[in-house]
Amino acid sequence: MLKPEWVTWQDIKECMIKAHEPLRKKGVVMQNQTMSVDEFEKAYQNAMCFVALKDKEVVGMCSCKIAKVNMWWHKGEVIYTFGDAIIPEFRGTDVYLGLQKIRLDYIKQSGVRILFFNTEENNKLVQKLNMKKGAKCVKFYASPKTWYYSVVMARWLDGCPYSDRYCNFRFYISKFLVKTLWKPGRVIRFLPLRNADFQKIYDHYQLCSDMISVEDYCKKMDVNYYRFIKWRKRHSKS
């Protein structure tokens, strides 16, 4: 259903945190997990937020809003879908499919015929499910706000105007360039890490330090473990 007034943004945030808890074990902290309740409300301004409830608890959610893009795959209005979250106990049920259907019904009524979303690079299940519905991987990028690589997928409700070969070509070119130039967090690969970079990495690690070892985390972030430990020791003394 559309989010009722009595469902608070704190309820939404709690659902998001529970849903993404398994990712923290892998060292992946989604951007929305670091947001305050006020930032949540601001992020969902002008958006349609749909929720699944059980005994007044939010067990799943998804959102969308109209946006404008200027990309190779489209120029103009699109629907940006975001905020998908299902708490672990309800995965494998019809909750996700039900929310997707409600959102797609709204998108069809909006008149906008293209939608897109971002997903974490290793979230192969979501990518596979959406590919079955006709979505294409159109861009690969590293955001300065997140410490993981992201895949942008687009879906044309009236059918993709580009061939699979061309979409794959554009996607893999962007993936090659991004991974060549940037580490996760959009840190330049060929320059030594600055103090500010170490600080960002440290702050991010604190959010999942109870789930993953610092050595495994550094491997995932492509950061020199010994340099990071040395910086952390200096940091803890200051």
C-alpha cells in the first residue's frame, strides 16, 4: 500500500536497517543506513513510497519518483526507483513481488515509459530478476557517498531501443574505465590515499566493524591493510 500517514520515517529507517543487515556482514553499508530520520524524509520528498505491513510493522518497502537524465541511453524524464528493502524474515515470500507490482502499476499510470535504478555490483539476484523483465545494465560507477561499486539498470516499458550487444558494450566500457580510475568511494586509484580518504574509510568501517574483520574489509576496499592499521593507531591517539 501507499505509505499511510501514521507510518513514520523512523519506521521506514528501521525497516531499511533490518533489511540491509546481511550486507554489513560483507562490509557493504548502504548510504541510507547512515542517514538521519530528517535526511530520510528529505530524500523521499516528492516520491511515492509503498510499504508492506504486518501488525503495523513495516516489513518491506519500495519507492519511486520522476527525475530527468541526460545519458546515452535516454535524455528526458524517467522514473527513478529506489529504497527497495525487505527484512530477512520475509524474503522468499510474495512481499517483494507485491511491492514491485504496486509500484509498476503507479509507473504505468504516470505516463513515463522508462525507469532506472542503482544496485550494488555484487547484487546479482536483483540484476538477474530485473533482466528477466527486460532491464539492461547501462552504466557502472563509483559514488563518493558509498564504498562499493554500483550498477545502473534501465528498463523500457515499451521495449529497449538498443541491441543487447550495444548495451553490453557501453556498460563494460564504463566498468573498465571506472575500475581503472577509481577505487570504491571514488578514490583516485593512482594517487596515495590522503588523510581525508583514510578518515572516510575509518568512519565507514566503524559501521560494520562488528561484522567483518579489518583485514577482510581492507581487501574489499582495495586499501593497504598495514597502512590503514598504522593510520588507525595514530588516529586513536589523537
